[in-house]
Amino acid sequence: MVRTTVIRKNRYFDSVFLMLAARRIKAQPGIADASALLATAANREVLAAMGYGGAELAGAGPGDLVLALEGEEAAVAAIAADPEAWLSRGSGPGPGAAPEPRSFTEAVAARPACSVAVISVPGAFAAREARAALREGLNVFLFSSNVSVADERSLKLEARERGLIVMGPDCGTAFLCGAGIGFANAVRRGPIGMVGSTGTGMQEFSSLAHQAGSGISNGIGTGSRDLADAVGGISTMAGIEALENDPGTQVIAVLAKPPEPAATARLVARLGRCRKPVVLCLLGAEVQGTGRIRTAATIDEAVALALVAAGAEPSAQLRPDDRAMGEQAALLAGQLRPEQRHIRGLFAGGTLCYQSQAVFRKAGLVLRANSPLRGMLELPDPRVSRGSCFVDLGAELFVEGRPHPMIDATLRGQRLEQEGQDPTVAVILLDFILGAMASRDPVGDLLGAIGGVQDAARRRGGRILLVASVTGTGDDAQGLQAQTRALVEAGVLVLPSNAQAAAFCREIMLRIAQRKEVD
Amino acid sequence: MPIPFEQLLQGRPVFVNVGVRGFGDSLDEAGFEVIHLDWSPPAGGDARMAELLDDLL
């Protein structure tokens, strides 16, 4: 086995292309492991931790590409001798195509109708590109994270000045006139407008609205920090105002993790003046609805309220049968071994991790999390599960130097197999998120690990209950029905939404707690 | 010609994508017009140097 790095100076590729290139290399005979990364400081640390070193790597910068290869000498040498062969497919215009513009100025000159910049360059350059886009009169969808709060505020103020908006930084999802931007599901257009600081929350909301026969007029992403006092909710307010004036929007749903109390008060005051019915879902916060504002504790409730406000019937799947759920939970809890008393939640969607905590907290159940809701405990090392815990695998710690778990299931699969080895685990809660940019087969990516968990539990003479939800629609490329069926066939209990999957797990855990008390 | 945000919600957006190519490709697959920028980190990837150069321009 040998290990080597190949550096290509001043070669930029996006992280998804690099992940796919690394996968193709890794699949070659004789290659044990391969990474393709830009030599940012964080990525150089990741490579050092993996045992790669040398002066050339130490001297590489964030504009340089590193191929890190491990395997049999001949196989590694073959790749290292012709790295371009692995970097030439799929990124860039096709042969014979016109050269692409190199700046927003060139793009707008070539096509004056351009109206939205979609920016996902590395964080260090994101504010610079966003500013350039605004100055060319473009609205901005800014997926990049690691943009300073000061830059975020100044970009948003400049956008407001110009009558434009900055959705982001750290904005995962938006819908503009039927275009799903970023991580978005294939949903029909309809009467519900969304403003949200949570990408996966907007995906769950829009998918459930679509499944209920309704749809989304426009969905304005704001970026995760927009409501923080330092930013001032500039994009949230712009989004609310735009939807208020949008004739296609009958009801406005605002989705966010709970902001600071002053920001919540400002938001509620603004929504109180809204001319259209409003549904407010601040996950984990208790806010009183007043006037035209209806408040929802979960995304399911928010969808049900929005449907009613738009004159539609909430679908049956948004009204779960609590009694039947409780009975099934009791039955399943009764089948577990006495030492099985913990739940582990492994989430790709940060907001779904948050919402699941809120569902547990409602019943007074406390657990650990790497992004704990008020009243929950901090998981000291998110890489190691302890007791009952929920882990957001999209947290910075886990995505440093690798793609998000919605794209790359490797880490979640490994973690899932680890949980299977723990005899105290009773229940594992999972989320699967479909749609554009997500893995082409999110369920298939984890079926091996799911089988591993079941085998490990079986060897101990019992079973681990696997509970999941799938966020998406039948029109997503992955197919909601096909993904759900694959889970059911693998023995996973699938519920129609994350909130219901969490509620089902909560019922099982309550029965387990009662069993302990009886013992 | 800038298209103010509120007007944007009434028309058909035209996108300029920079960074992860897949973001533009999914909009393109959904039937929207997308222009990709040929982007590489300015100043050889040195963000501070890029800022200094910006200040000179």
C-alpha cells in the first residue's frame, strides 16, 4: 500500500464534481481510498489527519487541486501519471459550445434578461461574487456558507437599496415562479407562499403541500442567520412584502428556527400588519397567534393551517390517528429486549433534527443533540453517540472537506452501522430527502447499512426499530413511492412526515420508559 | 436592466450560475434558461490578495 498526493496548481472544480471524480477513482482496482479536494486550510488538515503530508501539499493553496490516493503502488502510479483523465469529464461546456462568460458583467452583457445569480463558490469568495452580481442588477441566491455576518448585512442592505434581494448566505432552497433553486423538490405551483430560513424545512413544507394537492406560489429563502439581530431580518421582511404584493399568493407561511426574542417580536409585529393570512412556524418556540397569524408547532401543522387558509382541505395524512399510533408503539416496545432503552436519530436535514427534538420535548422527554434545542442537552462529542441522542450530520464538523449528507451518505452509513453494534439502542430515526441536488438514490445509499444494523440486532437475538420519513414528491427524480417502497421492503417503518416519524418514536420511547418504571 | 425582486415573482427568471455546476444543471433540466460562469478563485485562491486587488480597481 502506498499513499501519495498529486497537486494541480490553479485548478478549480466544484465540490460535487470532485466527489464524483474521487468516487470514480476509488472504484478502480487496486485503489483503497481517493479524495479530490481544493487545498483549503480545512481540507489540508483533513488530509493531514488521514496521514497525507509533504512539502508540496503544505505549499498548496485554496486555488489548487489535490488528488490524495491510497492503494497498490501500480494502481496509484497509473492515476498519478494521468490525473487529467479523471478531471475532464462532466465539468464545463460540451465540445463545440461557445466559451462561457467569466464574470457577471460579461453574462449580463450577453443576456440582459438575466435576473438571478446562483452562487455556490467557496465561502472566502462568496461575498465578493454576490456584490458583483448585485452591482449588475441581479438578485442573489447565495448557497455558500462561511460568509461573515458583517458581509451578510452589508450585502443585504445594498440589495435593499437596489430593490433586489439576497437569499442567503447558507441558503439551501428557494422557489421562484416554478423554478426550484438549490436543494428543491418538484412541487406544483399553487396559492401558498413561503419565506424561510430553513432549507430542509421548506423542502418538507413544499413536499407535504404538494402531496396534499396544493402548491407553492413562490418560496423565498433567507439564509439561516437572517433573523439574527446582527442582520436584522432584511431578507425575511423583503420576502414577506413581496409575497404580500404577489397576486399568486393567497397565504404566507413563515418557517424558521426560533430567533432571539426581540427578533421574534419584530417578526410577529410585521406579520400582524400583513394583508394576507399568515402561518408562522418557529420550530421549538412557543408564540401566540394573534389576528391573522396562525401559529404551528410542526411543519405538518403549518401545512394543514396553510391549506385551510387557502380554502383547501388538509389531507388525511396530515391528520395522524394518534390512538392507532400509540397502540402500534406499545406493541413494538413490548418486543424489545430489556437493555434496549435508547433512541438514536441520524439526520441529513438540520431542521428535521431540530423539529424532532421539539416533538420529544413536547412530551417532556430530554435527550442529547449536537445542536440542542432549549431544554435539551449538548452531545459533548457529536462523533460519538451517548444515551439517547439526535445528531445533525449536516453540521459543520461533519461537512468540513466533504459534501453534505444529502449528497454523500458515506458518513451516515458508517454511523448507522456503529449504532447497530450498541445493544442499548432500541430505535433509530432517519430522514431521507429527495429532490434536485440530492443523491440519486438516498435510500439505496443506506440499504447496506440498514441491513447491517438489522443483522447485528438479530445476532443478539432481538431487533432494532428503524423509523423514517421521506421528504419529496412523486415528481422528484428519485420518486417518493419508489424510495418509500424500498424502505418498507427493508423492514423500515415509514411515516408520512418527519414530525410524525418523530412522534411515533416518542410514543415508543414513552412506552419503554413506562416499562422501566413497571420493572 | 435590473429586475427588481418584486417583479421577479411575476416573470420567468433567467439564471447565472457560478460555483457548483449542478445547481445550474437542475434549473436547466427543469426548462429554465441558465448561463454558467467559467469561474476560478481570483488571485490564485488568496482571498486577502483578491480583496487588495479589488481595492485597487
